[in-house]
Amino acid sequence: MTVSREALLTHFDYTLWASSKLLDACSRLTPEELTRDMNVSHTSVLKTMQHIYYADRVWLSRLEGRTQAFMDPDPGPSIDDLKTVWPDVIKALREFVERAPAELFETDLSFRRLNGDAQNVTHWKVLFHIVNHATVHRGQVMAMLRQLGHVPPATDYLFFHLNL
């Protein structure tokens, strides 16, 4: 299967747009709302947003052949910190796609999972996974926002295109 660079770039533009919109919505929450245990996979709004950021950061380091700790020491970045540092990570992922030779997308990326297991996955699949992973967890945060009594932003992929 051949994946176009344009499709990959558009997906990273989308994930930057959607993550930024959600960070803006999260910045209106109280400290208690941000850290309340909502009984989801990463407990709270803040921890889930941190998880997406950490995953994006680790994947960037893997793609660039570097090693990066998955998490920062507790308490980790605040929502304001994430608004500053996370867009740079997503932009760097996009720049990786922009600079990479087209044939790289069809080759395997070798990496170690967080548990140490060695893996090989085709680059284009990893790149789409990064965006999809963020989308899944943004959906969880949007549900948490609703449970907290807030209206989440519209971040569907189609809305990204309608708002351009």
C-alpha cells in the first residue's frame, strides 16, 4: 500500500488543530476538575492529556532514532505547559513527514515498546497510529468534560476540514 505524504501531513495538521482546541477547553477547568479521578484509563483530564503528549513525544524520539523517557516526574506538565510544549512536538512530527524520503514510509521502524519488547512496524502505520491514538484519548477527554458539566469543542476530522 502506498500512502501519500499529503495524507500524512493533513492528519498531523488535524491532530495539532484538535489537540489545541481541546487544550483551550481544558484550560477553563478548575484545578479540581482537571485532576478529578473520572475512572477512565488515565484517571483524569490532565493525566489523559499528559498521556497523549508523552506518547507523541516518545514516538517522535523513536522516529528520530533517539531515546526519550515516556513520562516526566510527577506532577508532570500542567495544561498551560502542554499548550506551550505539545504543539512543538506535533509540528516536529509533521516536519519528520515533510522531510522524510517517500520510500521511508514503506520501510519498517524498529523500536522497543515501553515493556522492552522489540517491535517492527511500517513507518506509515506508525504515523497514522500516532494520530489515531491521540484521537481516541481526546474522545475520552471530551466525555470527561461532558461528565464535568462542560461542552467540549467540536474536533471531528470533518470539522477540521469545514473550518479551514
